[in-house]
Amino acid sequence: MTINYSEKIPNNVDLANDRTLQRALEHWQPHFLQWWHEMGPSDFESADVYLRTATSVDAQGWATYGAVKMPEYRWGIFLADQQPGRTIGFGDRMGEPVWQQVPGEHRSTLRRLIVTQGDTEPASVEQQRMLGHLCPSLYDLRNLFQINVEEGRHLWAMVYLLHAYFGRDGREEAEELLARHSGDSDKPRILTTFNEPISDWLSLYCFTYFTDRDGKYQLKSFAESAFDPLSRTCRFMLTEEAHHMFVGETGIGRVVKRTLEVMKELGTDDPAKIRAHGAVDLPLLQKYLNFWCSSSLDLFGSEISSNAATSFANGLKGRPDESQYQDHVLRDVVLKLDTPEGAQDVPMLNALNEVMRESYLKDCEIGLKRWNRAIERAGHDFRLTLPSSRFRRAIGSWVGLPVDPQGKLLPKEEYERRLHAWVPSDDDRAFVRSLMQKVTEPGKMAAWIAPPDRGINNLPLDYEYVHLA
Ligand SMILES: [Fe+2]
Ligand SMILES: [Fe+2]
């Protein structure tokens, strides 16, 4: 089904034939626009941005490009096509038909899962709202705004589910999604990572590399859900999410490239000299990777979790790419987990957060391999690494323990003394912030980052991706 753009809310869910739902969403829409106006990208409302918009969910229509003013972006509700005869692919109800409605006994758990996912979408827009003023190029500015409007659409996706399937509770939750704000002391966002400030573009690239990738894993596990509307919603969101991670991976890759150029030019790997030349030294980049990776690892939850077990057993949330596994019920399997008290056998069902975290970390390695190849080719011994999943944990069995990025337990004093060798110090952040000079001449790049290999949608690099009015 193609999307009907003549309606107030573009959708492929036949909204016109459900007047009550349509009215409820049309009531929420101005609240969303007001939120965008107050909490979305600051000061760029009149700019024409070269954005992609979904006009259908198939391969031809999901990415239609054109210049749009962000407040006029057509945020809509798009579900991937229904798969006829789809059955539950895991858990104790495996093989039964999937659900088109929410079973009463799973109502509050599903609502919580959807609200928690939904909360991250506007949170990231809020975190990134000032970055436009510090953009390294128009190409990057456009990518930031593309991500922002799509996170806005992901909020719509979750709000649709809340309105359509959770009655009055759902409508109240939809309002709350606009009332909590990232970093707000009274009403913060639900998850810690989404309350961390993102005040420079190095953080943005790390966030889109690590935190949007957590998003990918959450969406993949919801795509397996027995609740079919959730599955279909998330399947379509994943097509958009890929671009967010692309921005992270290529962004960090371009920082590495530029740094290597500067190192070659100066004939040194001395961080102080590289910084004096206006580039990001590799140890500094490593600190940013450590910070955002460890923060994002918390998003998977505790290693041992009865919630994860129940959600899986009941068919609410599967493992990403569930079909790659042999056993989809997991009633008789254990996993050996490393805990601070030693190795422990845990029922696999209770260890699913850890299973997801491990596969996520493997996915994170892909970019590191690429960046390290560039460093190796340039003749340097330095290698970027991922921190151990025990490092800087704020949740689970390693919470608060003084563990170094290699996973080794240290005396507390030593850990505290060395922490700023591993994550950015105030000085590091101030330095990175000092690099952030706004560049808006078409085709030009800030001095700390290399240009991308190609433009957006086959356009040249010096295309005016954002026309600043
Ligand atoms: Fe998202
Ligand atoms: Fe995203």
C-alpha cells in the first residue's frame, strides 16, 4: 500500500477508516510540532534541507529526496507489509499465529517496552539540538537533520502503537513522551545514555555509531515480536536506522583519515602537536569510543534478568535475527557468565541481555577493523579498541566496579587516578569543543575532518545540501 500524502498524517495503516484513532493522532500532532519547535534543531526552521522522505515502504518509494523545511517534513506512520501466515518464532508459544491485538496479560509489559523505545527517539533529537551551529560542513549538517527528522518519525511509529492498541493509557504515555526531556533534572528521559549531553560532533559520530546501533539491536529484537504491528513497525524503522549508523561509521573514519594526514604532514604522533594543528589525536578518539561504547552497553540491561526471560518466553521480544539460532525455546540451556564472584551457570533465558550485548559488540568491531586498517596502512602501531563490557558499567553485576578498559579489576584509587586516561576529561572535551567551528560553504570541510568519499544520493560533494535562509 502506498502512503496517502493528502491526509494530515501520511500513513499506510488506513487511518481514514478509523476516525477515532485518526482524531486522537490529529490531536497529538500539534503537540509534536510544538515539541519540535521548542526542542528540535535550534534556529534552522527556515532552512531548505535536502532530505529523504518515505513515500511508500517498498524499495522504490522509501527514500524520496527533495528540499524540505524541517517543520514541514511529512512525519508519518509506515508499517512494513504484513507477512501472510506469520507465526511466533520463539518462546513457549512458538508456532502459534502472531497477534494482531495485544493480549491482556501482556499489555503492561508491551506498553513499557514500547514507551522505553519511544522515549529514546525524541531524546536523541533533544541531545543533538545545538549541533547545527557547530557543523563541519553542509553535507554533515544535512545528515544531522536527516537523522533528527527520522528519529521524530520513529517517535510517531511508537505513538501510533500506543494510540492504536493501548487505549487511554497509551494516549497518556504519548503525551509523556513529549513531556520528558533529555538531561532535565525533574523529568529526564528514561535511559541514562539519552540524558548525556552531545555538545560536539565527535560525540555525535560516536553516538550514532554506538547508540544508534543499540537502537538497531532493539528494533531487530522487536521485529521478531509476536505482536505483529510492533514487528512491522520496527522492520520499517530499521531501513532508516542504517543511515544513522552510516553517519557514525563514516564520520569516525573521516576523523581518523584527517588525523593520519596531519600526522604525516607533521611527521609525528605526538598528541600535543596534533592538537596544536587542530586535529583529533588517536588516543583522544579512543577515549570518546570508550565513553560512548560503555554507556551504550548499559542499554542492554543486566546480565541476569528475569524480565528478559519473561519477554522472550512470552514471545514479546526475541533475539536479533532469531532465525540464525537452532533453539528458539531455550528452556534447557545454560550460559556460563563471568561475574565478579567467578564463572556462574545461568539459565540461558535469564542471560539474553548478555547474549544481545555480545552480538552487539561483534557488530561494533566492524568499523574498528576498517579504521585500524587505515592506521596500519599509514604505518602506525596504534590500534583503536572496544572497551571490555565490564568497564564503567552502571547496571548489572559489574556495576560501579573499578575495572579498566581491558576488563581487569584494579584497586579503587588506581582506577580513579587513571580514569581520565580512558574517558574524556574536561580538558579533552574543551579541546574538542574548540575545534567545532561552523563551516557552511558548499563543499568545504572543517580542518579536523576529511571529506566523505561521496555526496548524498549521487550528488556532488559541493552541492548545497542545506540552503540557509
Ligand atoms: Fe530511531
Ligand atoms: Fe537512529
